Amino acid sequence: MVKAVAVLRGDSGVTGTVTFTQESESAPVTVEATIHGLKPGQHGFHIHEFGDNTNGCVSAGPHLTPPATRTAHPRRCAPRR
């Protein structure tokens, strides 16, 4: 089994954890999230290659886009100023 945990925190007051678990190499990845501080309504998220947010999405690397999907983040990535 492989497990990765992302800890969310930032200036907006939104906090939480996202846990990615894969039971075996051929098994699907399970994503479980606990997030606090979001306004009511629908929300989405995307995953970057790296956990480095020192220069916004530029240092975080490209988005993960699994094969056979057509989903992409609607905004272009710009360096943090």
C-alpha cells in the first residue's frame, strides 16, 4: 500500500488534509479530503506535480491530467508577485 498526505493551509483561512491511498500498483487511487473554512457551495481542486508553492503554480509544476481525461484548469498559471 502507498499513501500520501497533503496538508492544506494558507492566508485565506482554508485548512485541511487530502489523503491519497493506493492498495496495489494496479489498484485505483482513493482520494479522501477533510477541508475547513470554505464558503458554502460547490468547489473543485486540481493536483500539481510538486508541493512547492514558493512561486505559486509556476514552482508547483504542471497539473496532473490522467490519460483519457479532458479536464484542465480554466486559468493560465502566472508567477506570484
